[in-house]
Amino acid sequence: MSKKFFQHTSLWLSLGTVLVIGLWPIVTHNALNRETAFTVLSAVALASSLNILLGYTGYVSFGHVVFFGFGGYVGFYTINVLGWNIWMAMLAGGIAAALLAYLLGVAILRLRGAYFALATIGINEAVRAFINNFAPFGGPTGMTLNFKVYKAYGGAMHALQLVFYIMVGLTLIVTILSYWVRTSKFGLGLLAIREDEDAAEVMGVITPSAKNWAFVLSAIIPGMVGAIFFFKNGTIEPGLAFPLRTSIEMIVMIMLGGQGTVLGPILGAAGYQAMRDYLLVSPLFKNLQLAISGILLLLIVLFIPRGLVGWLRQRYPKVRRWLI
Amino acid sequence: MILQVQGVTKRFGGLQALTQVTFDLPEGQILGLIGPNGAGKTTLFNVIDGVYKPEEGRVIFLGEDVTGKKPYYLAKKGLARTHQIVRPLNELSVRENVMVGACFGHAGANLNTAAKIADEVLDLLGLAPKANALAGSLNVAQKKRLEMARAIASQPKLLLLDEVLAGLNPSEIASMVKTVRAVRDRGITIIMIEHVMSAIMNLSDRILVLDFGKLIAEGTPEEIANNEKVIQAYLGDPKLAERLMKGE
Ligand SMILES: Nc1ncnc2c1ncn2[C@@H]1O[C@H](COP(=O)(O)OP(=O)(O)OP(=O)(O)O)[C@@H](O)[C@H]1O
Ligand SMILES: [Mg+2]
């Protein structure tokens, strides 16, 4: 095998993992599997996006679901009120999330460590409260899609299918984006910021703009995922769009698989979702799943702070070159 | 003049860390900066490279007033420095650390070029065997050389070295002194803070002496070694300087 191919091993591994998850329901012809795969893929897309900020840049956002919710609302609005199609709505959701991230970044990316994390929680709550009172978006009751909307896609069945394919596509795109960032010059600057922001600045990394771009890049795909998620869901309301729990779960997934690596968040998200599905059907654990996420996070931080992929990299220095 | 520092004053609360510091630095020289602990040497570096903004005075680098400009602006313009307390990017490899300097500093290299520059500079500093190790795994002497490698890889016009010899054993000092000379021979102007007198006396074209934030003397190594004020403030033993000059 050529050296070039080997050099990109983690990209192939990552894309392969996403493809396996995406093809599984298609091969098995099973609608239930498709639902599961959709949930796993959206988790992968969200976790890989947040990883650009949390894993590469070292800024922990506890409110990242705000981009999913905001993109979801904007996308939903364009479909429901403006009559746009799902592609345009998805684009609108992504752009809305990116703009929100840009503005927020200017305001809060100068904060460091715990202060930044606290600010992100505050922002999620503030946006939720705003939308709760924003009449065009339906206020506290939200919006419900007119069922006729699905007709344009050949009925609800076909719309669901289409949404699934879009989700597979988005997840592949975010994987490539994540890999590109990790291996680019821009990404090297982010890693330097993560390791020591002041030293990075002294070495010439233009930290304010690098951080802001990382924030924007980490927000676009979640905004798009939100748009298609709520298109599929048929209704949107503040409680569904901005659950703090999802933010925390994204962090657990990244930590589980390995922050700052390309493959880690993908494996972490898939593994976490599998575990969660298992817990959800088990009567004993059904009500304890959030507590279990918390304990899991604690255990990861205590015993494998670098996550699965990070641990492998540390344990086997030889794989470090290609397992990223 | 590559650098002009004019009437720089820096305060931390009530503490006057620098008072009206003024000097010019012509291109191609090695300027030694000495003085007792807490004299303000590191603070002067931090003012020059934009980490701190001075309360008064100006810093002119390559003919441009850069007072209050951000460190990354100065880095891109051609300034590089090492830190007295090393700041390795621990979770990155040694090569990647050096590539950060090459990519984002004055060299402005792309990743491929940066990798080449890094390997060349790591060779110069004897760190080549460690290129793939994580920076956090190096010992202190190696981390000092890594600081230096990152700075050199940015291909600066002016290099600020903050106690790169401290904590090194005599043979490590000898090799570092050689490296500093090699860097100067590449046409890079250098200011170096150092407590190791024999080295600074040997290397410097000129020396500045800071004491309690004020410049108390300026001159050739010989003039400094025989300067009454300097001997009182810093060197202590009047014969010490003489012996140092002879390299004993
Ligand atoms: N960020 C800061 N905040 C408050 N005081 C500071 C700060 N940085 C330096 N100082 C103080 O300014 C004075 C000068 O410190 P500086 O580090 O410049 O000394 P130095 O000459 O480099 O000493 P050394 O030889 O020990 O490195 C010291 O009294 C120090 O405590
Ligand atoms: Mg100092």
C-alpha cells in the first residue's frame, strides 16, 4: 500500500465507520434500523463538530446544542412559513448557526477556561428564553409542519428516506472537514492555541481570528443537522431544540472516543448511542441514563482522560503518526 | 537600527518594573542584557514583543512604531523570542512545535515547507533524534533548545533569548553558545538575557545593564566589566569581572 494512503489511514477509518453505520439500515432494509442509524449519525455529526472547538482548540462549549436548535428553528421557519425546500432550509440553518457563532465568538472567545464554558451555558439558556418569547417562531408552543409539505418529496415515507441520506452525506462531510482541520496549517494553529494560547500568540498565531473560525466551523454542521432533524420530526419547540442534556452528551461522546482526534468522536458517539439505546430499553436503567452519562464522564476523566483513541496513541507511540 | 526603545516605562500596580528605558540596536549585533533578579529584563522583552503595553514610551521595530501591537503582529513582522520559563506545546511532537514557529512566524511557511525548515533547525540544535517525541516528554535542557528551535524556525530578523543557558551544564552551555553564534552568522540580530557571565561577555558585541528597572550602564563587555556602578549593583566582586573576561 502506498505511503500516501497510509498517511490518511484515520480519514479512511473514519469515513468507513460512518459508511458502515449509514449502509447498515439500507442493506438490512429495516426502517427501525434506519431510525437508530439516523440518531447515531446525528450524534457523530454533532460530536465531530464540537470536537473542532473542544478537541482541537481547547475551548469547552457546554451550550453547543444552541447551534442545533437555532439552525433547526431557522430551517423549520423557512420550510413552514417561506415554503423553501429542505436543501435551502438546511443551508439556511447552517448559515444561521454560523452567523450566530461568529457574533458570539467575537463576544465570548476572549474568555478562557471555565469562564468560557459558563458563558456558553448562559447563551444557550438566553437563546432558548428569547425564542420562547419570539412570536414568529411560535413562542413556547413552537411550530408544527403542515403534513402536506412532505408531498413534494413523494410522501412522508420518501421524505424520511431522503432525510436519512442527507444525514449520511452531512456526516461524511463533517468527517472530511474534521480531518482537513486536524491536518491543515489552520488546524496546527488551533492545536497550538489549545496547548498554550499565549505561547501561540507569541509564535505568530492570530488567535482571535483562528478561534473565531474554529467556532464558526464547529457550528455550521450542527445548524444543518438541526434543520433536517426538525424537518423529519415535524414539530419544533424550545424544549426540544435546546436541551442542555444534549450538549453534555456531546462532550461525553468526545471524551469517550478521544478529544482532539478525528476518529475519536465518531467512535465515541457511536459507542455512547449504542449504550444509551441499551439503557433505554432496560427497565432498570431507563430513568438513570443521565446519571449514568455523568458517572461515565467522571470515569473517563479520571482513568482515560484522552479517551479511547488518545489512549491508543499514548500506549502505542508507533500508531501516533497515522491514528489521528 | 533594527530596534529602538524610547523612554519605556512599565508599572505593575505600584511596582515600577521599567523606568524610562532607552536604547538603540543596530542590525547584526548580539546585545547582552544583564542585571540582578527582578531588574525588569524579562519585562522589557514582554514590552518589546507586545505581551505588555508600556505606560510610557515607544518601541520602534524595523522603522515602524509597534508600541501596543499584538505579539502575533510582531512575530509576523520578524520578531521571535524564547521564554525564560519554557512553554512547550506538550501534546504536540517536537517537530510540530517547531513547525508552528515556521508556519505562523515571519517565515510564513506552508506545512510542507515548515516540515523541511523544522527538520533543518532540529538538526542545528541537536534535537533531530527527538523530532517525533512529544514535547512534554523532553527534559529541561531539551525544552530550552526547543524554545530556541521554534524561534529560529520562524526565520526572524530579531531574536530575543531569555536565559537560554540557565540550568544547563558546562558542555550544554558550550554547545548553546556555538548555536547562538551560528544564528547570528545567519544575519539574525540577537538580544540575550543571561546570568552566565562568561558566556555573555564572550558573545555580546554590546551589553546593557538593568537595575531596578533602570538602565545603569551600556557599553562593550570590557567597559561593563570595569564599570563601577555595575560592579556594585550586580557583579559584586570587582575581580570577578576580570576573571570572567579571561574565561576562567
Ligand atoms: N505580570 C506581572 N505582574 C506583576 N508583577 C510583575 C509581573 N511580571 C513581572 N513582575 C515584577 O516585575 C519585576 C521585574 O520582573 P522581571 O521578570 O522582568 O525580572 P527579571 O529581570 O527578568 O528577573 P530574573 O532575572 O529573575 O528573571 C519583578 O519585581 C517582578 O516581580
Ligand atoms: Mg527574567
